[in-house]
Amino acid sequence: MNANVYLFTLDISYHVFLQHYAGAASTVVVRTDKGLTLQLPASRLRPYLTQRGLKGNFRLIVDGANRFKSLEQIA
């Protein structure tokens, strides 16, 4: 099955992330470097949350049916 790769940058403060995305069903909307808008569960980003917040470049990989495969911080 084919995979799609999306790159995006986040700069969300710790306080804002917790305030807005603390709920289990909350989602984060991001704009990729190609201008596409994606929506992902906030829970997928929590492992990357630091005291500085969510800051950096990320790579999202989904399968051909747009099901989550992996997310990694690349910078």
C-alpha cells in the first residue's frame, strides 16, 4: 500500500497546548509545507510536548487510506 508523507512546522506554547488540546477527543489542525490542511488527534503530539511547548518540524506518514502510520520530530 502506498504511503503519503507530510511535513509541517509547529510553534505552540505549553500553556496554549494544554489549555486548548487537553481533552481526549481534541484535534490539532496543521498546514503542511505544501499548503495542505491536516487534522490530527492532539494525543499524537503529546509525546513531543516539552516545557517550551510544541516547537519544531515534524514528518507525518499515513498509508494510502490516510490511516496514521508514524509521526516524528525531525528538527
